[in-house]
Amino acid sequence: MLIYRGTPAQPLSPVALTIGNFDGVHLGHQAMLKRLTAAARERGLAPCVMTFEPHPREFFTPEQAPARLSNLREKLDLFEKFGVERVFILRFNQRFAHISPQDFVERILHYGLQARWILVGDDFRFGAKRAGDFAMLQQAGKSHDFEVEAMHSVTVEERRVSSTIVREALAAGDLALAERYLGRHYSISGKVVHGESLGRKIGFPTANIQMKHNKPPLAGIFAVEVYGLGDKPLQGAASLGVRPTIHDKGKATLEVFLFDFDGDIYNKHLRVDFLLKLRDEMKFSGLEALTAQIATDVENAKKFFLNR
């Protein structure tokens, strides 16, 4: 899969394109990617995705922007699994925010990417002040020789699948519901980095997973499976939160204690799948009380895997 930051300097071969943020790559997004690759195959075009960094809401209202479900690398990995051949990552900044709908169509879609078939969501908006809509894009296609198709909503149990509804399920600790919307376990991936080594001092050494964003969509203590350390996933218990017993104003940290494992895994890139929420994050009176609770959490996570 080829990845471009912006549009290529020279136009490539004509493409089939879908456009969006794709946060979480949930079942609705997956339906779009499947339709994209099928239409591209039918027309002899390269299936491509256009996405944006940062998310527009992070640019306009960073303090009010929702928690990210996936970082860029996670999205790219999922795009590739669904057969996407090229990804165009457009930087969302002040200049881009002021592009008129007409310029977006002519400069980026037509001349920059040579789009011949475009798939968007039924609520798609584009251009400065979100002035462009599906009808405008469809009309522009007649002038610039591209087809436009709308992807209708995907529903689960009569509810429209969206990034918002996935966030709500995760915030409520309902991992099973989030899994139904995502079509897979919710996961966070990142590189193992050095932490404060507190876990090792109290008998529960943890892998500290680097977080790309400081506002995860869930928090608490979880039973998890970890991928990236062999052919099979490893089981463990994870803490995701601000560690109130240790810090008064800590930043979000993901720590994983792997059962029956003792190895040097620094700088390894791991994926942590969240299977069950065991409890909310709590502040304890001190390290002794925290250590006792961690031991209980580990036993509860092991029981979950035994009864799974």
C-alpha cells in the first residue's frame, strides 16, 4: 500500500476514491471499504482513501474534540487489510479549511488524484464552512468525468453505526457492545517504552505502551490479549488511566502485566485487545493497598480467561 502526505506532485493513474476520517474503522467504514474495492475492481481503477490529519474537530475546537478511537498507524493497517492500494493523508490546517468546494473538486479530486469514481457517506460535506454536499459533488462529477455514489448507513440492532456510538459504548465499559459495532475487539497499539519501573518494584512488571493521544475513549482495569510477541496472543491485565494513586495530575497511560512472561520487549510494537472491563480506576491510600488490589485484578483476569 502506498501512502502519500498530500496529493502527489504528478497525477497518478485514475483512481476510485472514498473520503473520510475513518476513526475506529467501524462496520460502517468497513462497508465503505468493501464497496470501494469492489467498484475499483469492476472499473479497473486503484482503490484509494483520502483521510485527514489532524481530525477537523481537533483543529477547530481541540478542547472539545472527541477521544480518538484509532491513531493513524492503526487506520493504515486496517485500510491495507481491506485491499486499499493508496492512501492520501491531507493535512487539515487553516489553508485547507478555507478551500472552496469548487477548488476541492477541481484541484484535488480532478487534477490532483484523477478520481473517476467517488464514494462518500450520505451525510458528506466538504469545502470551506462545509458548503459542499453530495448533490454538489454529483453535479461536479458531470463536468469532470467522475461518478459519485453515496454509502447509506450501516445499522446494528436498529442503531446507526458511527464513531460516536462506539465511543459511548467504550466510555460505559461495554466492550461487547463496542465489539458489535467494530466487528472486532477494541484495541490500542503502540511501542513499548520505558516507564517509572514502579510495577517491577511491587512485583507486577508492566509493558508501558506509548499513547499517541492523551484522551483515550475508555479507562479502567481490563482483561486483555496482546499481539506482537509471537505467533499467539499473550494474556494479561491492563490499566488504562491517569494512575491517581501515583500522580495527582497524571497523563493517560496504558500499562499491561503479561501472565507468565519475563522478557525484554522495549521498542516492540504491540497491539492490546480489550476483552473485559474489570473495574474503574481508583485512588488507593498507598502502594500497599494498590499492590493488593493489583493482585486481585490479576486473579480476576485469569479467572475470566479460564471461563472464556
